[in-house]
Amino acid sequence: MAKDYSKLASEIIAQVGGEQNIVSLYHCITRLRFKLKDVELARKNKDKIQQLDGVLSVIEGNGQFQVVIGNHVADVFQTIMSKYSIQNALESDRDAEESTEKQGNVFIRFFNVLSAIFNPIIVALAGAGMLKALLVVFTTYHLMDVEGSTYKILAAAGNSVFYFLPLFLAISAARIFKVNMFIALAIVGALLEPNFTAMVTENGVTVDFFGIPAVLMGYSGTVIPAIVSIYIYSHLERLLKRIIPKSIEIFALSLVALLIMVPLTVLIIGPVGVMLGDGLGNAMNFISDKSGLLAGLLIGGGWTFLVMIGIHW
């Protein structure tokens, strides 16, 4: 029988200042993430919230009041949303968050955006990562043949999220930057299109684009190019919507977006993003060769950042 989370939901809402104090709410893997009008109302009840049966801890950060629930966070979230008229920050395209002033310095806001982009993808990444780990165990102990069809099918399931990670990021970034999700997919999808990838015989190969040399990179599994390209497109889309007549917007918007953003990404954004990621990775490898202790300190201290920009491996 499913557990009733009504009491816990009511107690949490009361202690954070009531329904009227909540701007928006969403959840990640373990936490309820509140955006509050007056965080002091919740802060003064922090100890009371932590003592609630079902709450593990309370954390403040990134402009959010976060209540750590654990494995049952989705159930508590659904109970709250069914009992109260609260904005779901994910479904509302973060309209609720924009109704308050930006909090923190540029660095904090940068990580707020990255966190918001990656949060919806974490579940898929975690499952795919565990499947890949299981396959390593199976092949290491000769429980499965790497040349067999069973392994290849399961490997495809485990690799899909990582291979097509730019597409996942395009969807999530489009939601955060408030642009057409399918145009965003089309822009980033061009980087994984078979005719394009066939030209990438190696990273750094140069081809011609209307007389302009284009340095091609492999974008499978990359992070920076997808996020930056959709961020730039968000500004372009707002401009295009002001100048393109509504009568032809249905095809003209995506046409112009693809004509501008795909070459821009291939010529500038993509190579710079990949080279930045490779550069940081190479720098860390160099430091590791010189001093394992220093490398360990840097990797440990910057692990969250490394994961967010996709070069932790």
C-alpha cells in the first residue's frame, strides 16, 4: 500500500512560510527545491523542518531553499502539487523564477543555470551509467561476450544517453532559455547527423564552407557546444520573432535559425567549446603527471564544475 505523504507535505509547506510564500517548486533526485518570496520565514523554522519525520536535512544554496527528502522526494512533491496551487518551476518554463530578482553574483547565477539544465537529465544519466558499469562486470568475468548481439543491444541502451547527450542538453537548455524546443533540437541535431559526422575523420579536420575554412569536431557526448549554441539562439529567436511576419513564421523562423545557427556552431561555437573542454582536460592531465597530490586537490575541489561542463571523464 502506498504511503500517505499528506501530513509531511502540509508540515513542510507550513514551515517554509505557507503556500503564499512560495514562488515556485520543483524536485531533483533527492530534494524539494523551493523558490521563496521571503526566505527568512523558512530560515527561522530550519530546525523544525529538519526534525520532521521524512526530512533528512535542509540546505540553502543557489537562491533556493532545499528540503532533502531522499528516495521519496517525487511522492512528496506530487502530494504537495495536488494539495496546493504552487507553480511547478519546470512545467512553467521558469516563469515563476523570473518573477523575482536574480540572486547571487555572476558565478552563482552561471551554476544555477547549469544546475537547472542538468537536473532533469540526471536520472537518465544515472541509469545509463549503472548499465554501462554492469556490462563491464559481465564482460570482465566472462558472463557476456562483447561480440555477441545481447551485449551490443545492452551497450546501445547504456551508450545512448552519453552519445546523444547534446540532444538531451538541447531540450533542457531550450526550456531554461525559453526557446522553441524542436528548433533547438534541429540545431544541435545537425552536429550528430550522419553526413556531417562522416566528414569528421578526426578532430580538427578542415573543410570548406562557402570559401570559409571550417574546423570540424566530433560532438557526441559533448556539453559546452550544445548549451552555448542554444543560449545564443535564444537571443536570435527573440530578434527573429520581432522582424519575421507572423504569417510566415511557421517556416521562416526555423529556416533562418538553421541557416544561421548551424554554420555559426560549426564555424565558431563548436570548435571553441570542444577545444575549451579538451584544453581543461589536457591541463589536468599535465598537472597529474607533475603532481598527483595537486591534481587530486584540484579534481576533488572542482568535481562539480568538471561534471557540469562534461570533462570529468
